[in-house]
Amino acid sequence: MFSPVTISRFQNIETPFYYYDLALLNKTLQACKTAADRYGFHVHYAMKANFNPKVLTAIQSYGFGADCVSGNEVKAAIDNGFGQDKVVFAGVGKSDREINMALDADIFCFNVESIQELAVINELAKAKNKKARVAIRINPNVDAHTHHFITTGLDENKFGVNSWQLNDVVDALRKYDNLQFVGIHFHIGSQITDLEVYKSLCIRINEMQDWFEDHGFKITVLNTGGGLGVDYHNPDTNPIPDFEGYFKVFKDFLNVKPGQEVHFELGRALVAQAASLVSRVLYVKNGQKKNFLVLDAGMTELIRPMLYQAYMRIENLSREAETGSQKSEVGSQTSEGQSHISHLKSHILKYDVVGPICESTDCFQKDVELPESFRGDIFAVRTAGAYGEVMASRYNLRDAIGSVYSE
């Protein structure tokens, strides 16, 4: 929720931009840390969600590690104060250059996603006379019950190794002298809101670790991945995810043996609610069947609604501020005043909220019920802190999106 002072501040800033609520970010990070520390769990922040420098500084200050999926993310994590001993490097397509850079940095672990990758890391580590710590990413064939574009834990996708390949995996681990096997890694998808899904994951992890130990491999790290979702529909009611409930599932259902560490890779859950995309209405187009609001932000600034058909709450801050002002002015005044407020509240129209990009797909949402809106109104697309700024582009030679921070 934006205060009148914040909305007034937006009037004097050129749009579009990402607005970061640093106070909410810190409350979220503290809630996660408190819940994880209760059980001695280790949290690595998924860098791909947001690598805004101020966001990284805040996350690092709570002692979290970093989950990286590119060499540049590994570098950014270390440059921003995440210790090498807390950096893990995942990703289905690590290049030789990236692997060498991570070996030189002596990161904590590579999360390995294929048998061929084991061979490549072993060869590169041998050339440097090093031993690389590795965890094997396994597809547990657990349905995350989320959008099919962001489901990653089923059999036969590009991520991880499948259960029928595990015999070949252990043969490779026995053969490669420059690899140190430390554990097993899982990630079943993103934006998971049904915690029952994680119970199923725990059962599979328990089975997999028993399988490895039966084959003579000691496991010290159980990396459960991440994927905890956030409330895109009610960002003010539920600004902070249920970290307590999330971690308790793993405490109750995961078989953690003496000497083992449990690791998590949370991204969206830590940062999504802490930022909004702020934009202005450029034009209002009223048609016979459709009304369009053309914003000065589009798919170049925030592509999730177009790429994933993702719902994100859209608010006209100018009209909401006006309505709030009117409410406070009339308060408990005459019935005439109350009638004015009822009229103001009921003057709702449906709009297709679109961007300026020369693509028909450049639409944030169709048939959005909003107060009657006008050129120059300030809009916010909420819960945009994850996979927003990081996925922005310069398509159509657009200016790079900027950031504004709470005071």
C-alpha cells in the first residue's frame, strides 16, 4: 500500500521505474531468517530473481548464501559480499569459462545437471589440480501444480538427471578423482502455494538419499531447492510469505541424518512483494467494446504477464489517492457527502491495460476493473520485485529502466 506522501513523490519522478520498499524487504528477510534459523536450515538467495545492488546488499547482510545460474551471477554474488563458501552454481548449460571461473573462486558447490557435466567439471578441475565439490540435481517427478512454463521437477525436461540415470551417475562419481560428492539437489518449480507439494518432495528426497547411501555414498547436503510462492492477488494483506509453515514441512517430513545440512534456494519469496513497477497513462482510448489504457511501461520493463500469462495486481494510484482524500474529507458528514463517495466508488470501468511496444502481446491485463482513468494518472503494477527488473530489455531502443527506493 502506498502512502499519500509516496504517491505525491511519484508525481515528480519521470516514469517508468521500479519502486523498492526497502522496509518491507528487510521485514521479509528477517522473517525468513528467523524461521530458517529455528531449524538450523541454510538459505541461498536465488540471484536470478533480482540482482539490484541495494537488494543484494540487504540480502547479504542477513547472512544468506547465493544460488547462481551463470558465471556472472557467481561473480556478482562474490563482489557483493556473499562468501565463496556460501555460493552454489546451478544451471543446465554451464560453459567451460564459467566453470573455470567458479573453480578459481573456490565456490561451495556445483549443482550438476547431467552426466556429461560431471565429466567436464572433472576435466577442468584436474587441469587446475583442484577438487570440485558437486551435488547431483535429481528430477523427483513431483508435480508442483504450478504453471507449466515454471515446472521443473518432472521427468524428461532439460533440468537435472532422471532416476533411471542414477547408476551411471554413481559410476561416474567413482571414476572421477577430481570431484567431491557432497549431496543431492532438487527443484520442482516456482510460485508454489500448496505446501502439500513439499511433503511429496520430502518423501522423494528421503528415498533418494537412502539409495545413494545404499550405493556407498555419504550425503552431507540435502538441497531442497525453492519455489515458495507469494500472493499476487492480495499484496497488502499478505506481504510476507508463510516461511514458518514452509520450513516446518521440511522439519516434519524430511529425514535429516546426523551431520547433514539442509539447504534452500529462495528467490521470489524474498523479493517479489518489495517492488512495484510505476508507470503513467499516456493515452486513454475509448472504443465501442473496449477501453484501452496505454502506459509508458510495457513488456520491455516487465515481461512476466506477457511471457507467463502471469496475473499481477494493477492499481491507479492517482484515483485511489483521490478517493482516499475524499473519504477523509467527508468522514461522517451529511448524507449528501456520503452519496458523493458512493458515486465516486461506483464509477468503475473495464480497461485493457497495455504498453507502448509495437507488439500485440504487449498487454499487462485485459478487462481490469479500475476507477475511471485519465492521461497522466500514476499506475503501479504490484509484486514486481521478482523477475521484473532483471528481465527488462532495450527492445524498440527503449531507455533502460531505473530504480527508486523508499526513504
